[in-house]
Amino acid sequence: MKFRYQDAIHYRIQRLTKTYRYREEAALNALGLYYGQEMLLLQLWNEEGITQSALVEKVCVEPSTVTKSLQRLEKAGFVERRQDAEDSRVSRVYLTPAGRALQEPVQKIWCDLEKLTVQALSDVEIALLRRLLDQIDATLAE
């Protein structure tokens, strides 16, 4: 039996990820955001004043990536970094009013993409897809 990459789950996941990212990126760019920055903002909308190192941990990306993203967000006026009042070696990240104002539009992008992603699936299929994706993620994380 000959291996056909088009039949591989890995290939399908990569293709799906690329398509999804393209759609999300276009919508985020319209808000003045780069792809991936919304993940930092999502954390800050839930826990403002978090340390930069905690952000790295929560979004599971390299520290240099978070630093670069925060620099861009800061330059765009969406966040500000301040030294911790008790430990000047620690940097905490806060939303600006412009950063807070992005919450609703970003959530709308995510909701719209979610609806589009599952529009052809039944509720049972959606639940199964979630379970299977979680199962694959857990297996790969081991």
C-alpha cells in the first residue's frame, strides 16, 4: 500500500489550520491586530495585570514571541507594561482603553468563525469532534 499524504490526518489538520488562520488573520488585521496577539488579549481580558512570564506560560509560546507581540501591542496603544510595585524586576501587563475596546470585536470574530466552522455539523457531530480533538491533543502532549 502506497502512502498518500492527502489521506493523512496530519495533512488534513495542517490544511484546516492554514485555512482557519487565513480567515482569522484577515479579520484581526482589520482591527489592527496580528494573528496570535488575540491570545494575549484573551488572557488580559480575564486577568489584567498579569506578569509577562505568566503570559508566556498561559499562551504556551516562547518568551521572545510574547515580548515581540507585547511590543507591537504597546506600540499600537492596546497594552502597557509597568514594573511591579513590590519587585522592579517583574513586568506586569495592563490593557489600555483601546485594548479593552477590542474585546467585543475579537469575540465576534471567534464566534463567527466557530459558527462557520461547524455550520454543516449536527450537535452530536460537534460534540464528537470536540472530544476527538481533545483526545488527539492529549495523546500528542504525552
